[in-house]
Amino acid sequence: ALDVFTKLNYPTEKVTLLLNTTVEQGGLARKDIEMTLHRPITQVLPYAGDLYLSALNRGVPPALELATKPLGGILERWAFQLSAESQRAKPPVVPTPAWLRVAQAMQPRKGR
């Protein structure tokens, strides 16, 4: 797919790689994938066992069902990071619980 994006003149900064960890152990190493593709992986979804399968079977997106769990937080932050800068800079008039969680997670941590 990366060669298709290149042929279509997509700017490289607009194409991000996501590694979906589908096996608990023994998968391909991230660094090996990055070296082969000559691109950094910008986001990694951790192995989540049957969570994805359960979400697919019931028709409930993991970002909604698992919003307060670590995986849901990863999905929320990733969606926020992919949004336009103008959207990230301006808080909504009525912030949703998801927006509030992401805004809090994106705040610089004190003591680091």
C-alpha cells in the first residue's frame, strides 16, 4: 500500500504506520518492520486477545466499549493526534467524556 500512496503523491507526513499486535508472542519485531518499510511505525496497538473479536461480533467499537481501559485510551489519543491541528487547538463548546479524557492525557506530566 505504501507504494500506492507514493504513486498517488500523498505527502509522506500524511501517511502513518500503525502496528496492530495480533499475537501475544512471537510476532515480527517492530524494528525489523520499520527497516523493511523504510518508515517509522508511529502507533502500536497492543495485543488485546479477544477484545477486538468480541467488539466485532457485537458491533461495538473498542474505543467506545473500552473507553476507560488502556486500549480505549490508546485509540482515543490516536484519533486526537490524527485530527487537524485546528480541531485540537479549540475545545468543543460541550466537551464529551472522551474529549475530556484525551485532553487530560495529553497534558504534560509534572515531575518528568
